[in-house]
Amino acid sequence: LQELSSVFSDEDIENYRFLINNKMKYVPQQKGVLWTCSCGTTNYDVEKCHVCEADRTKVMDYIDVDCLHNARIESKYEQGITLRKQQSVDSLKIAIALFKEINGYKDSGELADECREELKIAESVAAEKKLEEEKRMEIRRVEEEEKAKKNKKIMILVAAVAIVCLAGILIAKNVVIPSSNYNKAVKLMESGDYEEAYAIFSELNDYRDSEDRAAEAQKGVWYEAGLACLERQEYEDAVGYFYKARPFKDSEGKDYFEKIQIFKQPLVSKETHLNYIALCPVCAAKMEVFFQHAKDKQEQLYNDIAEKDNTRKEYI
């Protein structure tokens, strides 16, 4: 088989392949019902190559240079008409170039002039569309900027509200609520409810003098426990509680003392203030323990006092 380059120039080879397909390589041959396609395939009595699907008539006719040139010109003419129908700026420019290239073929010159007029209109329309699109883009840009500013303001407002709320919560948590609880605990202490006061002061931790108040309230709890033990005549336990509560002050901040009767019946026959002494709660509890477990010592003490100061015997 002969190469196409043996009968065609490079430009003609390009045109031949453009009109048929890119698989064209050889000079086609016809022998009766057998024909060899330009792709190199031998076909038997068919109009299209069974490998590259090239049309037999075109393959055989276009091998003639004049026929090839005419077919290429007609192809450009048809392509120009197709592009003109699209009426876009780019398609009209290509159509004008094609009609100019084949000027003189059919009505290519007139079509080129018509395409130029249509191109002016298309360019004007395209310019208007571009301007409208730019306006739309500008409007969208402004709207987006306004939206962004609005969202920013909203975010700032939300953040400000959140900060105010957080500040309110912190103030309530660290100032208002502690202050209210502190005042409540102070009143509880003044009313003698040391246990509840101690619980509140302990939770307040280092708020104002809560730690000192809690320690004082704890003493009050121990003191109340000591009094309860005294009432049950559990004097040793009372000593332990009173010892923890020392030094103890009452709700007015004054030192607190217990009134203890020194001698009881049958050692004394009548009531007199000379038979009482003031002791701190610890010492008072210790004395009760002493009297409970050492009644003979109490009697001996009574006798010793009577012997040393006979004048006081009549009072006790």
C-alpha cells in the first residue's frame, strides 16, 4: 500500500483526514467488489469500512485532489452556516473567518458581510448582558456586605448579652448568693442554731470571715452537744465537748460561764448564793464528774470549809 504522502501534500493529508477520520494512512484501492480502505483494511462489497467505519465513496472520491479541495471548501461553507445560526460573538467571528477564507465560493462574501452586522448586534447584546451581570454582581456584593455587617452586629450583640449574663451569673454566684447565705448564717448563729450556721459557713469557704465564723459555729455545735450530755448526766462526754468548744462566747460575743452548785443536800439545808461558783463549761463539766465519782471528797471538802471558817457554816 502507498502512503498518502505519495499523492498528497501535508495540508491535503490533513484535509483528507478531517473530512473522513484520523485513521487514514494509505492510498485506497478498488478491485471489483473488493476495496481497501485508507486505514489499510480490505472490505468486501460494503459501503463502510468494517474497522474504521469510513464511507467508501468519500474514501475513493477524495483521493482526487480537486475533489478533496472542493469537499473541504464545502465543509467550511457548511460549518460557517452552522456557526452563524448560534448567533454568539465567538461563533460569528469564526463564521466570518471561514466565509472570508472561501470568499467567492457560492455566497460566502455576502454571508461574511451579514455575519459582521450580526456580530455588531451580538457584541452590543453581550455588552449589555455583561453590564447587567456586573450590576447584579455589585448588588449581590453590597447585599452580602450588608448581611455580613448585620450578622456581625448580631454576633456582637449576642456576645454582649452572653457576657452580661455570664457576669450576672458570676456576680450572683460569687457575691449575691454568698452574701445572702452569709447573712442567713449570721442570723442562725445569733438565734443559737449553730449546726445549720456551721454548714452554711463551711460552704462559703473563704468568703469574708466565713472560715472564722465556721470555726466559732463549730464550737457552738460542740457546746450544745456538751449541754445535751450534761442533761443526760454524761459528764465525761460533756467534758470532751466543752474542751473542744473552749474558749466559748455567747451570741453577744461575751465569755460564757456555767453556774455550779458546790454542795447539795443532805450537806446543805438551804439555798444561798454562797453555795454557787461560776466556771467555764469545761471546768463545770469536770466538777460534775468529780462530784459524781467522788462523793466522799465532796463531803470532806464541806467539812474542811466549815472548820476553817465556822462563821460561813450557817449559810451552807
